[in-house]
Amino acid sequence: MGLIELLILFGLGAGTVGFINNSNRRKRLESAFYQLLRQQDSQISLIQLMAISQVNSQTAKIFLDEQMRLLNGIPEVDDDGDTFYRFPKLRLPDSIVNDDW
């Protein structure tokens, strides 16, 4: 096999692994985000999202910024100087809440 074919195969393999990792990371972020919305009265801090989703701060920050734009969230600072993000209240039907989605 030539060097070019080997590089192409390696590139395709790395791209597939990257896609899978990004997909899994995205799923963890989304799951953690909605869990925190429900448990934290629609207030989320960056460190909470990082801890639950197991992603780095840059990835979590990009995700939170995206959610703020999509869901009209706003950043707020508490009395201790900590930043958190407030989102519209999550109101779920009882059937979903009781199933502990």
C-alpha cells in the first residue's frame, strides 16, 4: 500500500473516531444540561455542567453559550461573584417527571 493510501485510511479512521467522540460528548452535555435544568431550578453553572458531563471547560462553555442563544438564557452573577446561567423554567408534564427521564 502506498504512502498516500495509508495516510487517507488513517485520516478517515481518525475522522470517524473524532465524530464518535464528539457525538458521545454532545450526548453527555445534553443529558447533563437537562438534568441540571430540572434539579437546579433552571440555573446552571459552568463547573456543574463540566462535572456531570465530564467535559473540559472550553467544550462546556461553548455548549452553554449555544444553549443561551437558542433558549434565551442569561448569565447572572451571585453574591459570591460566581457566574451561573439562568434559563426559562422547565415545565414538564407529570407523566415525564414521574418517569424520571
